[in-house]
Amino acid sequence: MKILVTGGTGFIGSHTVVELINAGHEVVIVDNLVNSNKDVIGKIKRITKVRPLFYKVDVENKKALAKVFNEHKFDAVIHFAGLKAVGESVQKPLLYYRNNLDSTLTLLELMVEYDVKNILFSSSATVYGTPEVMPIKEEDPLGHTTNPYATTKLFIEQILQDFVSANPGFKAVSLRYFNPIGAHPSKLLGESPSDIPNNLMPYISKVANGKLEYLSVHGDNYDTVDGTGVRDYVHVVDLAHGHLLALKAFSFDKAYNYYNLGTGKGTSVLELIHAYEKANKIKIPYVIGPRRDGDIATSYADIEKAHIELGFSPQYTIKEACRHAFLYEKKQK
Ligand code: NAD
Ligand code: UD1
């Protein structure tokens, strides 16, 4: 297939591009580089021996994006482009609504104009709000989102649903990611936020490499195995592979489909710290701090639907993810 990947130089997008190229697909990337670097293209080439075509384009810019659609006949779009910092979305809700919604609307309009019928969308477990039952199943209630970022994901899922019902023959698939971690085993691709990380794994990696002094564990009085928050951490390469598998959903009868992508297993903050220490034979200094606003005690996926319908079955262990994340961060300045 010839696939347009928006946000393809980002963390999950770049790993997915590698999987797509390795499986023989032709990839064209568009990204405005607001949260990534063009060097990623050369790194993808080092891994796959193929340099994907790259356009520095803001997906909100219809004229610039139309040029790309004009030059290529795509079979599908994978839409990663978006802003993703939860805290920033609370401070700057309009920026998040404008960027995430406008870019999606522009993309969908062009898909109609150029008759590109298939789209995979990066959704998030955050669309389940504060789920009451674990593991989380796709049919569990959505909504009661706790921040504007999460609400953009919920709105976009609804937009996609309305879009495919109004346009016969079009297919949309939302992939609800749980907690992506790790890095490419080549150490060439990964995530290393330039600001102080909000998410647990990049924070641990900065502490492990001496770039931050210690980790603060956000609360140890939850009703969980050791009192700390439990999440479903999935290796980014497994997640990327899930996109490759999800392409087959375009041939299913349902015009709109949605899948959880996680591992189906929960890991606590302390368990992750200890796995990281063991994988890399180092100590992670940490203190127990207060709970973080908006956090839930436990979140992990039921991945049966993705397993049965797509053949999704994550391969990497938490220990491997910890090793890859450490080695990637070590190479960053
Ligand atoms: P990322 O920031 O590394 O990648 C997103 C990419 O989109 C970046 O390269 C950025 O430059 C680009 N981008 C943003 N707005 C754009 C625009 N208007 N036009 C063109 N490019 C634009 O993030 P990621 O972790 O790779 O996430 C990819 C997608 O998955 C995002 O939509 C994110 O919300 C979603 N997601 C991520 C996580 C996670 O934990 N990383 C969890 C659930 C969902
Ligand atoms: C966060 C976002 C969520 C987003 C997801 C993936 C919030 C409230 N939620 O989820 O919307 O989809 O990232 O990008 O930000 N922790 C610490 N110390 C730290 C950092 C985290 O103890 O320094 C704990 C948290 O309390 C949580 C766990 O580690 O229990 C995982 O946190 P994080 O990596 O931020 O992911 P989520 O909270 O699941």
C-alpha cells in the first residue's frame, strides 16, 4: 500500500514507519516538526535501508497538504499528528482543540477530495475517562474525560464515526493506545522530551542517566498491589506493529472500528522502577510524593479484540523496554 503518515517523525509514528517499510509498504511522511526532528528520516533509512519521502507540512494547512495529495495516490492515511501534553492542554485548551481537531478535519476533507478511503487514527486509553472495571474493554463507557487533550481524542473518534457514515466506502479505525514505552532496539529512535518529562518512563530514563536527580512517585496509597499507580506499559515497537496489523481492518465490513492496544497486564510504578533497575543494573533514587491531580489508580487493557480480529500479540517484555529506553536516553545529549 502507499500510505500517508502524518506525525511520522514523532515517537510512535517513526517506529510505525519502520514497521510499514519493513513490510513492503511505501510511506510518505508529513510533519511540521513541532515536537520532532528531521534527523529521524535518516535514522529510519539506517534501519530500513529506505528513505521515506518527507514533507514539512502543517496538517492544518489545507493548501500545503493538498499539494502532497496531488503528488501521490494514497491507499490509506495513518494520522499520528497531534499535540499530546496533558498539562499543557489544561493551560492552552484552544491550542489543543485548534491543532488536533483542525488537522483532522483538513485531512478528512482532502481524503474525500482525493478519494482516499482509509484512515487509522491514534486515539488513547484516556477516552475511557475514569473506568470502573478492569481490564478495560472497547465497549466500556467513553467520556467524562479529565482534560482537553483527552477530549480532543474523544471528539475525533466521534468525528470519524460520523464521517464514515456519511461517506459510503470510507473506513476509519481508532487505535486506543495504553502506555507506550521503550525505544527502537537499534537505539536510533525513541523519546527524549527536551522539557522535564511528565510521563513515568522518560522521567526514569533521565534519572538513570544522571540528567535528573531523583524520581517522585506520585502517591503510594492507592488500592493497588503496592499502593502505587498501575498502568499497561506496551513496548513502542509492539505498538507500531499493531498499526501494521490494523491495516487489515480496512477490509472488514464495519465502516468504523476501534481497538485497545496494550499488553493486557498492569504494572505498578514501583514494579516498573525495579524492573528498570534490574534490566540496567543501576539504582533509581526515588521519593514518595503526593498523588498527581487527575490520576487514576489502575488502568490496563483487555486486548482480546485486537488479538482475535487483528492477530495482535505483543512480544517485548517490560525488562526489554526498560533496557531499550535506557540505552536510547544514554545516547542523547
Ligand atoms: P509525538 O509528539 O512524538 O508525535 C506527534 C507528531 O506530530 C510530532 O512529530 C509533531 O511534530 C507532529 N505534529 C503535531 N501537530 C502537527 C500538525 N498540526 N501538523 C503536522 N505535524 C504535527 O507523539 P507520539 O507519542 O508519537 O504520539 C503520536 C500520536 O499518538 C499523538 O496523536 C498522540 O496524541 C497519540 N497518543 C500518544 C500516547 C503516548 O503516550 N505517547 C498515548 C496515546 C495516544
Ligand atoms: C498520562 C496521561 C494520559 C496519556 C498518557 C500517555 C495524565 C493525567 N494522563 O497517563 O492522558 O494518554 O500519559 O501519554 O497525565 N508517575 C509517577 N511519577 C512521575 C510520573 C508518573 O509516579 O514522575 C506515575 C503516575 O502517577 C502513574 C504512572 O506513573 O501512576 C504512569 O504515569 P504517566 O506515564 O504519566 O502515564 P498516565 O498517567 O497513565
